[in-house]
Amino acid sequence: MMRVRVRYFASFREATGIDDEWVDTDAKNLRALFDEAMARHAGLDHEPAALVAVNDCMADWDARVGEGDEVLFFPPVAGG
């Protein structure tokens, strides 16, 4: 079990109703951590184009999670 800080942005923040939270997790990777977040927050859905960062560096969804990491979840962004 490890403790990590999870931050939500834009529509993910709206869906969860919070900016961030500290969570205790056994997640093996960022995808599993997001799955846990979806289980805690009914309005949160996985979006294929969503992005994730760890400690301010963009990361792959299969990257490992470590004790004390700060994980940032970004929903897809439309541009024009």
C-alpha cells in the first residue's frame, strides 16, 4: 500500500467535485489508479484521449505509481 496525491483537471474536476485528494492505493500502474478513482467518483469516466502526468512529467498509462507521487489526470482537450 502506498499514498499518492491525485489531482483532477477540467471536466474530471467537475465530475469528482474536488481538485485533489490523497489516496492509499495498491495500483500497479496509472491506469489502475484511474480505475480506482472511477470507483470512488460515480461521475468520472475513462476517456481514450485522456492524459496523465506524474510529478509534472507526462506519462504513459502503463507507468508505475510510487509512494508520494503526485498524479495529474487531464481529460481530452478540444482545439481549433
